[in-house]
Amino acid sequence: MKAIEDAVIPVLGPIVQGESVKLSPDQQKLVATWAAIRAAVYDRDDKKVSAVTQLDRDHLFHSRFPPESWLIWIARNDGGKLWSPSRYWHEIAYVGPRPKAGQPLQANCHLSVMSAGRLSIWVAGGEGHQFAPALGARLKTLGGTQIWPAARTSVDVALVDDEVLTDITLNFAIVR
């Protein structure tokens, strides 16, 4: 983990400062892996309601890449008051058919949002396969840049309005 942290700092540093940045495919994979590890670690805060499966954790540990079913997006925020401080938000949900009467809902998808300075990253995944694509479609229409699965070419990290970031994050209920 330390090697990934050390490698990601020079890539994310300029974005945190608000600079316009183009990420190569290798940099996209590096940032996505770092963000996925962070999301998996934060998901373990409350083991009773964890949504990251052991299969996804094993994949991340052994391959050093996020699971293919996860979506990871990045953006530069406009420096508004809500998103400029360092923040972390992790939400779990259940996506799927209604369980039989008396069966408890088991979380099967997750969304993590990380923000530092002008940098914002979203990590979405889990077994609720409809969830990550629905969130990804919303992020695309609102201006985020998808970095996982990584593009085959370099991508610009989009500048997204503070209100849009709030809309994406706080209206998570729309896609679950």
C-alpha cells in the first residue's frame, strides 16, 4: 500500500491544487487502484454492514487493480466551500429484487466519495450490478471523468461545479 500511496501523490497533488491535468492510462489505473483500496478499507469500518465482497477484496489484493464491475470517476471541483476541505463519505445500499417477507436486506453495493482540496473521486461497485452503471451514467451527464475501467488514451480531469458534486453525492438515493 505504501508504494501505491507514494506513487499516487505526485499524480493527485496538482489536481488537489486545482491544476488542469491529463491522466495517462497508467495514471488512471494507479489512481483507480489507490481509490479502490481506500474504499475497501473504509467499507470495513462497520463489518456488520460491509458491502465490499470478499471476492472483490481478494481481487484487489491479488491483482492490484479494482474489480472490473466497479466504476471510478474523478473531477476537479470549482473550489466551493462544501467540497474544498478534505472529506470522505461512504454509503452502502441494497439493489435488487425485494426479498421475501422476513428476510433482512443485505447491502450489496457501495459508493465512496473522497475529496481533498480541488480533487473529488467516486468509487462505486458491488453485487448490485444495476447500481454502478446507473451512477456512472449520472456522473457522465454531470461532467465527471471515468478512470476505471481505464481508458486506452489519456483523459482530462473534468472541472465540475460544487453544486453538481453535491447533487451527485447527496442524491445517491436516486440510483439505489
